[in-house]
Amino acid sequence: MRPGDDDLDEEIRGHLALSIKDRIERGEDPAAARLAALKEFGNLTLTRDSMRSVWRPRWFDAVEALARDIRFAVRSLLRAKGLAATVVVTLALGIGANAAIFSVVRGVLLRPLVNRDEDRLIYIRQSAPGLAASNMTFSVPEINDFKSRVTTISAFGDFSTVEFAMIGLGGEPRMVKAGVVGGSFFDVMGLRPVLGRLLNAKDDGPDAAGAAVLTYRFWSTSLDSDPTVIGKTIRLGPRTATVVGVLEPSVPYPADTEIIANVVTSPHHLGATMVTMRTHRMTELFGRLAPGATLDAARAELTAIHDAIKTEHPEAYSAKANVQITLTRLRDQIASPARTILLVLLAAAAVVFVIACSNVANLILARSVRREGELAVRAALGAGYGALRRTLLAESLVLCGAGAVLGVAIARPLVAIVARYAARFSIRALAVTVDPSVLWVGGGLAMAAAVLLAYVPRLPSPYASAFATSWLWRTRRSLGAGGPAGLGLAGGSVRITPGTNRRLRAFATIQIAFSFVLLAGAGMLLATLITLQTASTGYNMRQVLAFDIPPSATGVTGAKVVDFYQEATRRIGQLPGVDGVAVGSFVPWRDAGTFGSGVRFSADGYKRADGEEDPIARLRLAAPRLFGVLGVPLLAGRDFTDDDRDSSEPVSIVSQSVAQRQFPNGDALNGHMWWTDPYFGKPVPRRIVGVVADVDDESVIGRPAMAIYMPVRSVGFGGRLFVHAAGDPYALVPAVRRVIREISADQPVERAATLEDVRAEVLSPERLNAFVFSAFAGIALLIAVVGVAGVLAFSVSARTREFGVRLAVGAAPRRLLARVLSEGVLIAAIGIAAGAGGGYALASVAAKFFGHVELPGTVPVIGAAAVLIGAAVIASLMPAARASRVDVLQALRSE
Amino acid sequence: MAKHPDAQRLDMLHGTLDMLILRTLQWGPQHGHGIGQAIRAQSDDLLKVETGSLYPALHRLVKRGWLKWEWDVSEANQRAKYYKLTAAGKAQLAREQDRWSQLVNAIGRIMSPARAASGGPGSKE
């Protein structure tokens, strides 16, 4: 029904024709009639417009008004390009950081898993707070007990992580991390294959054929998604398995493995130790809630059963260990390590946003003070309160909209960075991409900022006329009696009121305060990192190259392995550039956690108090000359020799802290120790032939650790090779690999790295922490500097006249410079004080939620304060210089 | 808006234009010019409808569904838009007429308590 423009024109033409005809019939002259008719009709265009506007929806008018305001805002902002650019970039940083972190938080903490009915999927963990074991996993007898007694959980799935030397699926033999699972695992997890089939109950038991499922990541990245892989046979250590399927993309938990195989592929899983020993724990346990059962009900039932099991088997659950059981939804379990760090990042991003907003508020406030005259005149001319607010809103909408667009644009690369970072804590972050929530977050933040900012400046409207009059009056007065009032508009005089000044300074102080919190936090992380990186480890870090030479590649054990080690050591030792070579069992830090927390032992003459358990020491294997190669000094006695073998006298070497604690009289040498863990069977006293310095190979922060070394030769196991290089260590890698391959073609040689690089690798989460936080702090600092500089620049330009007068009456320019500088420093000092107070208050609040909150030490706090004061001085320099160089005549005349 | 100093025309009382249009069209379809002339003639030249108000009002009534239009050739031998009451328009006219007489009654009682129903200068409104 809506008429077009032609339709309207024709209707008007028809009207005019009738009107003219009437007049001619009444006897008017045709030309005169035509003129009269047009005159009578009035404004053609206006009438046509109002006819057309009848058909427009109502919101059209509001939008049109806003569009007009926005056009006006764009034009007036184009005249203040510097300010607009600063505001847009500042907001973009704030919005981009928030949007990026938010999408990672959403992806990691809130998104459901792909597993079927993932909210019924639970993860069960056994821990022993008394032994500082946060995850002691389960043994097969324990799992069988649960299976036979629990009713609230319909099915259990078990998963244990092993390493296989894998041959097949392309390339040379190599070690792969693999999961070994029972037939119920995939059904409990609720996962599907993308190719072939997964493992089921038929794959259970010792008589099933070896079967393996590839994880999607391994299949798609290492095998280029090759569909012909199904049905291929692979060697896994001594056994073989057929590839039966590829798992759909899913969160790999508890371990990121490349293959998942059935129990028969791992001889260990079929052995008596695994099946019957209650304390042989290496299996992770998952469960699916029975229909109708709640998590709380399952928790209550499982805890009760666990307590019953503990009473039935007191020997496996010592009172001191305080073994506990916990149930969590798998989703929460996966997210939990990332939760704290992500929430901290979210808080940091929010702080950056607050800083950005207060900086922008500052700039806008300063701008609106400059525009006070313009606003007053517009109010005097009849612009209502709403119209003025709308003008300001349009302007802040333009600024914040541009900021949001830019922010969302930079959110994309930021998400990639943050996701890679968060992947260290939660595997789910790997799958995080920019999602539409970024747009919502960006847009929402921009709208919030726009509305806030539109309400920052004071409006003249409520007392519009009085205000305008007084403003005009003031202007005229300042111009001198005769000057025309209108000139004040063009002159753009700025009058800074105490209220505005206070607000400007308050915003600048807020920025400094928040920047201080971020800087101190970043300083703390950096300090930790530096401590870790420079801590003395007791090793020769630069020249020692470590290799993994996993033993079970060909299923050969015992004497043959020892022969292999001996031959490899001999031939590598003859290579040019090799100062020393030895076999060990443990690459410092890289192998942390793989040997458990230690083994119980006892020693000559050591009497334990009633109820006390045997001490725990780290069990390590060492070949002759290992200590020399690693640079660990031998404090007493002798090193192992090639004669220390299983047939000769059992010997051991202990670390200094074992010698001191177990042999307080200093008679460790030639004393005896023996392992008391039932795993070693009947205790065999081993003569202590040497004492070496303490090293901490579990943690880079060296703490004295009790360690006891046994000769590789007597155990027939090692798996790690250490080469002391004379020159560039990495230059030796190809030669070492070639030599080993010559001896045993199937032997994997992997992960060559100097100890220094191993430590760097281990520390990379800390480094990333410090990097990300420093980046935030850097952004905050930058914004705060802009803020302080802006406030002072504004204050100086508003006081040009004051400075002119001061200079005119003889003030030294240097004094003015110092004055403005001290204003900047004062803002910074108040901000730092507020930040310190607020930060500690915040930390004590946070401590209630997170338990322990680490507070930065003195050095980071003082450092952050110094950086901020320095930044404030730099930010004040330009305005201060301008104040001291005010041209007296110009300043006095300008008003 | 109507500020013709030459005539002692009465300004259109706010909100009555729609009713007058509907009423005029009761006699049959008419084009805009004809509606304007009819209102003028029937009010003895006291009411004059400006084209600037008339046409937007016509379109508003069409939009509300009280009128519809069709094109026809006018007496000036040119295509013109003829407006016509719809059923809804007729109902609306009846409603407005009721309301109007109630209003006139009420105002009349206030302005001339003695029930001077005609002749007073204010009664025309």
C-alpha cells in the first residue's frame, strides 16, 4: 500500500489540475489561476515529505535524529583527530584484551565437552594428603572392589598411561605416550570413532588380539588423516597391535596420548603385580552416574565404600597417608587447573579496561570542558537537556564503536596467543577459537563505556539560560568592557573549575593505582622467574646433553641391555668433542614426577620413633662416571665402577642429606641401607660406597633432597644417556644417534637437549605467565602515562594565563617546571598509595576464595613504584616544559 | 498553521480533521481536492483545510485502514486519487460522531449553563 514518489507526485498534480480548473471556471485567467493554485497549495516539497513520513515506521525518526547526531559527532571528532585516535586505541586495547580472555574463559571453563551426556560423566581420584600425593591413582584390586559394591555409578572406565617404543606408522622407531584401557572405557567416556571402531568388551582379557585406537590429533597431524591406516599392524614394545579405529576429536584426559590400546598390548598390565597388588596404583578412574543418581549421592556412597575398604586393608592405607577419595564432573576436573589462572587473567583484563575507561573519561572530560562554551550556547538557543546528552552520547558512541571494532579486530590474534598460553593449563584451550561471543563482549563493553562516558561531563542544561548568560558574561568580562561577547566562542577559552580539576586528577589517580597493582603483580612473576632461572642447580647446565634411550624397544632386558649401554658408552666416548658419557635413569626436571614421590628405606643404626614411618628417598640409577658427567661433586668414597654388577656386592651411593640425616655421626660411608618398600621383596642391605652432593632433579628450585643411587649394571635398566660435550653440545647429536643405531637399529634416540634447555622448557609456563602479565602491565602503564600527561597538559593549557602572570612578576621558568613536575609526581604518589592499599585489600579478599594468595615482595613493589614515578616524571615533562616557556605577552593577551 | 489574515476562518480544532474527512466521504468516493472543497462549502467558508494537512491526514487514514484509494480520471481529465470509506472507516466515523456530540454537550453545558444551544460564538467549536 505504501505509495512511491511517483504516486505522490501524480496525486499532487491531480490536485493542482482540479484546483486550476475550478478557478478557470470561476472566470480567472489561466496563467493567474495556475499561479494562485500553486500559491494556495503552499510548500510542495514539505507536503510531499509529510505525506511520505506518514508511511514511515515510528523508530525511523529516532534513528534519523541519532544519525544526525552521529554525523555531527564524526565531523566534530575529525577536528580533534589526536584525541579521537587516543581514545579509540585506548578503548580497543581494553576491549580487545577483555574479549580475547573472555572467549578463552568461555571455551575452557563453560563449553560442554563432546562426550555423550557429559554432565553425567565423572572423574574419581584418590589422593594422599599425608604423603603430599595429590593424585595417587588406583590399583586394580581397588577398582574391582568399587565395581562390585557401588550402585550409584553404572559403569567404570579405567585408563593408565604407559610409554611404548612404537615401530610402524611411518618413520623410525620412537617412543609414544599411550593409554591402556579396559573395554568399558570408551563407552563410559561416551566417545565415538571417526573411522573404524573403538575398543569394547571383546578387546579385554589376556587372550584378545592387540588392538589400538589412534587419537584424532595424532592421526590428523602426524599421519595426514590417512584413512588407509585402519588394519595396519604396529609393534608396541614386545607386542603387536592392529589399528582398529580413530577417535573423534575430544579433550585428551588424563593424558594427551597418541594411541590408546587394549590391555593385552602391555605385558605389565597382565602381570601379577598389576592384577593383585593393592598398592600398585597406576590407573585413572572414570565413571558414569547411574540413571537417577546425583553426584552427591555417588560421592556419599563411594566415600562410604572407600572407608570400608580402608578398614579391610589397613596395610595399604597408612593412617599418616590419610588416603582420600574425591569425585568431580570430568568437565570441572579438566578446567580446574586453568580456572585460577584464567580468572586472574580475566581480572587483569578487567583492570586494563577500567584503566582504559578512566583514561578515556579523562580525555572526554577535558574535551567537554573546552566545549563548555559551545554547549552553553546550544542550551541557550533551546537545545534541551536530552538533546545535549544525545550529542555527547553520539560522540561517545562513535568513539566507543570505533574502539570496539578495532578491539574485536585485535581480539582475533589475541585469542590465539591467550589460547596457546592457557593450553599449558587446560588441554581444552587448544580448541578455542574466536567465537561470536567476542562480538557481544566487545559490543557490550563499548556500549557500557559509551553510556558511562556520555554522563561524565557536566551539562549546562538544567540552568541553561542562567548558565549561558553567566558564561557569556564571564567571557565578556575577561575580554574587557568593549569586546563583543561572541568572540569568546572563537577564542575557545578554557576555564577549569575546581570540580573538573578534581575529577580529572581522580581519574588519573585511578589509572596509576590500577597500573601499580598490575605492575607489582608482573614484577612478582618476573622476580619468581628470575629466581628460578638463576637458582644454582648443582649441575653442569651448558655442556651436558641428555637423551632418552628407552629400554624396551625390542623387548630386550637384563644383561643384553647392560651390554648395549656399555658398548654405546664406549663408542660415544671415543667420538671427537665428547668429554664424558654415562647412562642414568632420570633427566633432571624433564622426568619429574615419573618415578613417584620416592621409596621407603631404612639404614644402619637408625631407629625410628613409635608410629613413625620409614623415610623416603628418591631412587635413581647411575652408571659409572655419571656424577662426573653431570658435574655433581663426589664428597666422599668412590663412584660406581663396571665391577658393581648384580653378581657382586650390593652397593649404593647416597646424597649428602641422606648421609647427614640418617647417619648423624658422620659414619655413612661403608654403612648400609636397604629398601623397605614391599615392591623390592626381601630387604637387601646395600653398602654405601660414596656420598655425593645434593641435587634436586624434581624441581628447578633446588632444595636438599634425599636421593639414593644404585648402579645401572646391577638393575639392568637406565634409559637416559648423558654426554658431556667439549664444544657445542648439539653438534654431537647426529653422531651419537648414528653410533647408537649402529649398535641397535631399533633403538629410539630421542629428545636431545642440554640441561639448560630442559630447564628453560620446564619453566616456559612461568615465563609465559610473566610475559602475559607483563604485557598487561605494559599496556596499563602506557595508558596511565597518556592519562597523566593528558591531565597535566590540559591543566597547563588552562592555566596559561596564570603562568603568564607568574612569569611576568618574575617567577623563574625553572620553578614553574618543577611545579608542574611535582604535580605529576603527586598524582603518581597518591595513586601508588591507593594501589598498594587497594591491592593488599584485594589480595586478602582473594585469599578467602583461593586459599593462599602470593603477595609480591619488597623488590617488585618498590620497582613498580619507581617505574610509575619515573613514568609520571616523563609524562609531566612535556606539559611542564610548555608551562615554563609560556610567552608572557601572548598569555596575557589571549584572554 | 492556517494564518490567512483575509478570512475570519476558524482554525481546525485539533483532532477533528480526521472526523470531517470521514464524514465527507460518507456521501461517496472523492478526491483530495473535492474533500477540501466540500468541507469548505459545507462550513460556509468558515473552515478551510490546508493541503499541507489534508493530504498527510488522508494518507494516515489509509494507513490505519479506515480509507482506501483508487485511481480514476477526474473532471479535469487527469488521473486523480479517489478516497473511499472502508467498513472499518464507517465504524470509526460512528464512534467519532458519538464522541463529538458528547464533547459538544459537555462543553456547551460549561460555556452556557442556560442551555443556549445555538447562536453563541463559542457553540460552533
